[in-house]
Amino acid sequence: MEKHTNREVVIVGAGIGGSALATVLARAGIAVTLLEKSLVHVDHVRGEWLALWGVAETQRLGLYETLLAAGGHHLARHIAYGDDIDPATAESQVLDMTAFEDAGFKPPLCMRHPDMCDLLNAEAIKAGAELLRGVTDLQVVAGAAPEVRFRHDGVERKFNPRLVIAADGRNSVVRSQVGIEQHRDPTHHLMAGMLVDNTTGWPADLQIFGTEARVNFLAFPQSVERVRLYICYATEDKRRFAGADNQARFLDAFHLASVPGSEYLANGTPSGPCNSYGNEDTWTDVPYGPGVVLIGDAAGHNDPIIGQGLSIAYRDVRIVRDLMLENRNWTPDLFRPYAEERRERMRRLRLTASTFSILNVEFGDHARARRAKVREERLRGNFPDVSPAAFIGPEVLPAEMFDETTLDRLRAM
């Protein structure tokens, strides 16, 4: 077995969180090795929208200009359409996301997920990190002197780094192997996504969200002719986007009476797979142990209906980096502030996403009437609106707004 002892940090998973952390640690002179099971990053329908607070995290990490130069696409407007509101009224209530720049927030940034992974992989290597792809048979043993065993290019290898960072996604192998408990909410609905080209005619600066009939729809442009589309739908409709013609049926669902110009989306050309997944939240109360720290989806993920995955990952990276650079004695206690901040952050985002899910991914006359009623009550200031948490960050709103009774009130309406 080939042994290596000269790497201070081993990061498992060379996706966005793992490669971003590898980049910023390597820039600080820390010896990092990235281990990745895939040979090529492919489109699995993952997060591609960075909220305003997530963009701010990339700025703090020194990665924003790199993303922008490589094709990162800013959005400027958000419109909430739907069958509970007249299109003209919805457009009169447009959210100008550039208005937050005076408060230090740039508008949302979109970029194809595999492209962002490839870009950050290259940045990590440029900064001095080592990247090994095609890794198999991974085994991690936690402890004061953690151990990482794996196979690469047919050779069994063993690392003894000072710290292992798990950035290996929702089904984290490392999390399971080191025994960190994951909590999980029940699935409320399903979500499908697909990248679509040839959407010229759809405004390149406009993202939309809304509910019509039995779908909750979302659209996030990546350029003047490319849009990432999503549809949330009921679990009882689980076969809706299954089968060989699922791409055509997915696009057909974007013939939306409530959205002017939706034909530009519905008539687009599929540019990637149409995949579906559950919306459930997961979280870990203590995303670290002796010699191991979890970041990104490995530490728990938010219901994707509010698109917080990338922003969560970049904040994880920033906090963990800062702690590691402030104190080079990487004992478990060092990461307690990260766990505490993340626990409350994820709780607030969990409640925010649940509000969106109950309000927008329940269907029928009663659900439509509830959406209209909540819209009116919010305009009067009689119902809490936690949606800004999904744009400018969960820590910006007062803690008392994130009260479970809000969900009870919604369900009772």
C-alpha cells in the first residue's frame, strides 16, 4: 500500500464546496488533496442559482471575479406569477434585485453546475492543491490522527492528514463511516429540473416563481438563450415526468396561462437530463468529529424549492476556512462556532422552505384561495413574510419571525 503523510488536509468530494475550500486553503499555503470518485462532472440537475447572500460569500472568499469572468450570469428581476394573481398585477409587484446593491448585495448569479465544478477544480490546482479523480473504495477512520484509505489508478493508497473534510454530497460516505447522525424531514413534494437552450425571447435578466394548476414553476436564465427550469409537483403525481418522453412533457408544462411569454421556455431545446428528486430537508446537529468536518450537502441540505444549496455551501466554506486559518490547532472544539451558526441557519431556512412548500406546492381550489389570502394579508402586514431570507440571508431577519406557529397558521387557512 502506498502511504502519504505530507498532506495536511484531505477533502473528499471535488464538487463546488470541496473544490472551493481546497482553493482557499491552498491559497493560504495549506497542503490539500482533493479526492473525487467521478472522472467528469456531469449535469445531475443540481443547484445553479446563487442567492444574493451567496454571492456575497463568494466575494469574501475571493472567488466572485473568477466566477463572473468564466460566464457567471447575473439576474436583475424576480416576478411571482401564478393562477391566484393577474399577470399585470404580478408584474407591477416585480422585485428589483439590483436595489440591494446599496446594502452590499449583488444580484443573484447563475452558472451551469458542471462548469462551476470544473472552474473551481482548475482554481484549486492552480493554487497548489492536488486533485485525484476516479477514486474508489474510500474508507475514512475518524480520530485525532484520521486515516483515509482508497484506490486510485489500480493502487491502494493511504493518507494520514491532520484533517478530513467531507464534501461528498447528500449521500455522504464519510458521514456514514464516521457515524455522524443525520436528521430528515418527510418528503412534501417532488421537484424536477432541466436545462433548456434556444430560449431567445425570454428576458435574460428575469427569474420567475409561481403556481398554476398542479405545478409550481421556477425559471432561472443563464444567458440570453439558456434557462434552467424547475417544476415542483405532488408526490401522488410521481410518474408525471417519468419515461422516455419526459423532456417533452416537462417542456409542455411550461405552457403557462399565468406567465406572459412562457412559450419561449416551452419551445426551448433540452440541453441536459430531466431528473426528479424529493424536496425533504436534512441536517446534522454536530457536523464534525475528531479529525473530520462536514460541509455542504454532506452536513445537511435545504428543500431546493428556495434554491439555497450553493449559498449554504459557500458560507460553510468561508466559516470553516476562517476558523482553520485563525487557529492552526484543528481540534474538534475549534469547529463548534461553525456547528452553532449552521444549526440556526438551517433551522431558519428549513422554516422558510416549508412556508414556500405549503403555500405553493399544494394544489386545488382551497390551496389557490389560500395563496391569494396570504398575499393580501402580507400586503397588509398581517402575516409574516420570511421570503427575504432566501434572498439576502436567514440571519438578516429577526429571530422571532422564524416561528413554527407560522406553519400552523398556514396549514389552518
